[in-house]
Amino acid sequence: MRIASLILGTLLALSLAAPAEAYRYRVCGNVPLKLSGNSLTLYASTNSFPAGSWYTGLQNAVSQFNRNPSNFYYNLTTTTSVSLGNGRSEVWGSTNQSILQNAPAIAYSWWQCYYVPFYGYVAYMTEGDVIFDYTSTTANPFEWTTSHSRTNLIRYGGSKRLLQGTATHEFGHAIGLLHENRWYNVMGSDFTHLHTNSTTTDAYVGEDAGTAAVFLYGLWAGGPQDVALEHFKYLGTSGEYSTHQFTQLFNTLGTLTINGMTGYYVRRGQTIQAEFTFENVGRTTASNIPVRFYISTNDLISTSDTLIKQISVTLSRDTVSTWKYSVTIPSNLALNTNYFLGAYINPVGTISETDYSNNGTFLPIRVIP
């Protein structure tokens, strides 16, 4: 979560990016601090990430990060020896709080930054290390899981953090991104920056950080086309971090808890407002894309559920959008029964996507007399 910065060379003028941007990054003079190339090899400790679920989870985080629409990508390999400042970018787990600085995870960055007369500023990153808190106690709030089951996760009533989510955040630091507190984004509170449909949850780069990567490293001409729907949204600011909460249903009759989430009491035939977060995480604007709203008897939203509304949206790749739409609860639903009000973007393949697993999501409801 935190970033500690170590500097090589002569640092003359370092500042944050202009606040007009939808993301933050460091600059030296007028030069963004980024890697000199469009790829970075991460060396994962075989002690911290042994073969099996832990290394597979890290591979999953790298694969998800590489779905961003920029020219940048990570390579992942293994090593038996890691240390700070050795000229390699590495990832490992530690219990050393002098390194961790009481954070669940931390990124260390090294860079060169100096001024050349008659030429200008020279600035580039040389190394980025990511270290996770591996303190193993039952009271530790930063215990990790690589499982994609939402019931394990803190925000859904569990006790764990998804390792892939925090890895994605720290990988953002390693390519030059800073924390962001103005939008729903992974460089804010990464443990509530998730895509969920049914019991399956996954981390992802997101529109904001993906756009930042394009700014720093250029657009990948053959990159992904991808639109997504989420049931999280921007809440507010906590220091450098954005905070997030579940999206909501409005004009309902009250709330209850259903499977670790806020559910809403509704009546048959009632018109309410359904709120979801829309993202374009691909390379180009997605125009006139259908979005269908459904009622489902389970929390897996698919195009086979009961259709109650259809709209269309156009999503450019800039900042995340959270929108509300009026929907009417069907009159034939069973009383005193839990249902799930869901939305699904691009249901008929209007655009060809790289990833369809992030197209649907849901909010729970209970129908009452």
C-alpha cells in the first residue's frame, strides 16, 4: 500500500503530476518518472511464493495487470535470493517492520533524476521492489488469500485480503504510479477495488490506472477491448487513498444483510433506482453498448436471467463512471424471498472483448408484502 522511494543521482525538481490529471505520478522537472523500457521482469522469491497456490496467485496478478491497454507489461520469474537495491525488481514477503513500515505491503522505487545543461531533465526508474507483510498471527488484519471466493474477503464478511488486489496496487507503484484519492481506482483502497459475479471475485487494473499506464508508456495498438461493471464505487478520501463502498439501490424500503452484503427491501411492482459502476478498461471508446438489467434467483448474473430493462452507454477511457437507472421490480416475484438485481454490459457481443468475465454484477434484494 505504501511506497518508499530511494533516489540515485542528483534530484533537482521533484513534484506530483498536475491535479487536473485523473491519476498521479512523479515528475522530475517536466519529465515523468517511469521505467526506461516498456517491460519489467519481476523476480519472485521461491521462499515467499512457492510453487502452488501462492506462485499461481502471483502469476494471476501479473496476468491481470498485463491486460491494461498500454504498451507496458510484466514478466515474472523466480529467484532464491532477494534484497533491496540490488539492481533487480523483486517481490517477496517479510516480517521485518523496518522494511514494511507497518503497511500490509510496500513498494520501494529507485530512480535517476538530474539536469543536463542545454538538454533538460533526465529521469527514469531503475528498480521497483514489492514486499508483503507475512506476519502470521490470527490477529493480523493483513492475512492474505489467493482464493477468488468472495466469502473469504474482508469486504464480504471474511477476514482476508486478496493478494492479487494488493499486488496490482504495488505493481502500479513499480511502473511509476502514485496513490490516488479522487476516484474509484486500484491506486486507492485496493481491497475494495474488485470485480464480483456470483461467489467469484478478482482484482484488476481498472480504467483509471490503465489510462495512467497509457499516458506513461503509450497505447498498445493490439491491446484489449474490454468493458466492465462493478458493484463498488468511490466513497471519499483517506489521506492519499480513495475509499470505496458498495453501489446502492435507492427509493427502497430499508436494508438488511444478505451473504455479507447490504441487501434492500422492495415490493413487487415498485420502481427503484439501481446504481452500478461502468468502466472502459480497453484501448478505444466503446460506443452505444447495450446494458441489460436482470432479476436473478441467484447471484450469478447472466443473459439467461429475467430481463427487466435495457439501455445503451458510451464509455470513453478516461475516468470511472457510476450511474443510476430506474428499474421496476417484476410483479410475479415470490414474497419474503431473496433475489439479486443485476446488470450485464455488452450482452450480445456488440464489441468483441478480451475478457467477458467482468461484464455482470449484482446487488441483493428481498421482496416483501
